[in-house]
Amino acid sequence: MTGLELSILAFLFMLLGIFLRVPISISMVVTGFIGTWIVRGTPMPVLHQLKSLTFETFSDYNLSVLPLFLLMGQFATHSGMSRDLFRAAADWIGHLRGGMAVAAVTSCAGFGAVCGSSLATASTMGQVALPELRRHGYSDRLSTGVLSAGGTLGILIPPSVILVIYALNTEQNIAKLFIAALIPGIMAAIGYALVVFVIAWLYPEMAPAGPKVPLRARTQNLLRVWPVVLIFLVVIGGIYKGIFTPTEGAAVGAVATAALGWFSGNLTRKGFVDSFLSTAVSTGMIYFILLGAKLFTAFMATTQTPQALATWVGTLDIAPMWIIVVMLLLYLAFGCIMDSLSMILLTIPIFFPIVSALDLGMTPEDTAIWFGILALIVVELGLITPPVGMNLFIISSIAKDVPATETYIGVAPFILAEIVRVGLLLAFPSITLWLVHLAF
């Protein structure tokens, strides 16, 4: 059996484990361990590798950015920033047909700017916005659909945990990836808003207009969101200007979020402790998945599968862009059985060498940044693709009395908007790279 054949068999074995609900981290560790054992003929090299690999992975200074961004998101959640964002947006546009749903999209984008997690954004904003949407007469179908889609903005609007993972695994500049994600993120928010307005125009009963709030009250509530704007500008602006590294920026953001929440009285002692506990649990899960990914990547390198695939793809008589399309379709399919972090860690060791070998008319760095944003968007799309998109599960768990089929139907127009956005970014890479070239 050749190394490539063994790798394909191991990959299918790992997917079977994931399908049978074996945790992705354990599936990766077991597959990488057994695969390397078969190649080496003895388990001893694998055991020695596991000892050194564990230390190298967990002692990486750059990896400390993850728990810091997670902690910042937890502080933001427990400080009630999501509530203030939604209230401010609803006050200004809630009197329009569909305005409350657009306010949910806007607040999801704003919360994503201090959260970095799609699941956390969907969960937090779902609890805040869903009762208000239903109280104002919005249909369950539109309410659950817009919140499922809006939650995906959490991993695209920087800072993004997934982009950090991608940058660390492909040795790319985190700041450049954050900057590259801004325009696609804004496009997503605008696209979702347009979908809501079209639905409101076609079916007015699904998205009624709300009462108009006096200007003074609107202004007062708008002033409540200044902490979110300040934190975003300090963190992203500081990283972009080179004032501090991404890790330092994450630390500044976490401290600033905690301080603003504490002095405003919204972050209680219990919320403060819960933020650290939740961050510790999430960090432990991510680190274990990272270790599994490292072990699986080492197995793939031993079999020289990435190099063999890159060579094989280079001999194909098809346009490089079609190869990218096939990869994106695979991401969409993987979204039906695993979360976004697992998808990125599982596929990057295989896909990235192939992408790097393609002649797409861009520099290697531009290609890596552009593909990273595209992969993130399609991973994000997988989170709302029925029947098992993670965001759909979260919103359904909040709206227990809404049939899952209603949520599936409600999210369908937003999926179409995402497909259009992917097509635009695929056809015009300059949309993603323009701001990066301007900034750097």
C-alpha cells in the first residue's frame, strides 16, 4: 500500500469516527497515531513524537492569542453589550418594515467585533433578539432564519478565532487576515439586510414596522454602544498600526472589556468568574483539537501525501479556479458533520499545499490570504446549512416551540445571499485583497 492510499484510508477512517460522534480531537489523535505506527512499523517513534509535539504545541507563544480573544468575548457576553447593541440598532431602524430583523444583523456584526466566535454570537444574540422580534410580530420563520445567519458574522468580523488558527497553521500574518476579512464581513451584513428588506417587501405580514422611538431616547441608547466601538478600534487599530502584536492586542481587548463591563455595573462578580471558567473549558477543547491536528499533520507529512496531491493536481488539465471551487464544495459538505474549527484544522494540511502550488496569478501571500477568507466564508456557510448546521441547532434550542423545518426555510434566502457573495469573491480576488494592499 502506497503512502497516498494509506492516507486516504486513514482519512476515511477518521471521518467515520466523526460520523459516529467520536470527538474530532480523539479521531485525529487515534488516526495520526495508528497511521504513523503503520508507516514506521513500531509505536516508539510516535510516542517520542507525541511527547515533544505536546510541549511544542502548547508552549507556542502565538497560541496565547486564542484564550485572550475567547476571554474578551466572554467578558462582552456577560457585560450585556449584546443587549445594548440590539437596543440601539432597533431604536434607529425598528420603525421600518423588517427594521427589527436588520437591527439583529447589525448587532450580530457589532458583537462579532468583540467576540470572535460564531456559536457565541448566535447564542447570545438569539437570547437577546428573538424575544423582541416575536414581541413585535415578526414571523418565527424570519426571526430564527435571520439570527442563524447573523450569528455567522461572529467568525468573519475581526477578531476571529478561526482566522487566528488559519494564520498559525499556514504561517500567515494575523493582522493582514483581519484586515482582509473586513470588506467580506461588511458585504455579508449588507447582504443579509437586503434579504430581510426583500422579504419584508414581498411578505409584509412577516416583518411589520415597529413604533418610532423619540430622537432623545435613540441618542441615549446609541451612546451606550461606545464601549464596543472603542474596543474594536483599540484592538484592530492597534494591531494594524503596529502599536502591539495580535497577542498584546487580545490582552488589551480582554482587559478593556472587563474594565468597561465592571465599572458600568453590568459585569458582576459571578459573570467575571464564569467568563474565566468558560474560557478555560473552550481553550482546553481547542488546544486538544490542535494537538490532534498536529499529530494528524505529522502522519500526513510522513506519507508525503500533501506533496503527492500537489504534484497530481499540477498535472490536471483543468483551470486552477475549478480546483478551488471543488475545495469549497468539500468545505460545504464537511459543514454537515463537524464544526468550523475542526474543518479548518482537518483540511488545511491537505488543501493548503495544493493551493500554494496553483498558478492563480497572485503572489503566494495574496493567494494564502484570499483562500483563507474564502474558506472561512464557506465554513461559515456550513454553519447554517441544513440539516445539521451548528447555528441552526443553537437557535432551535433557544426557540424550542419553533419547528426545525421553519428555521430551515427561514435561513434558505440567506444561504442564497452567501452563495452570491462567495461567487463575487471567487471571481474578483481584489475585493478581498484591496484593503490589505492599501494598509500594508
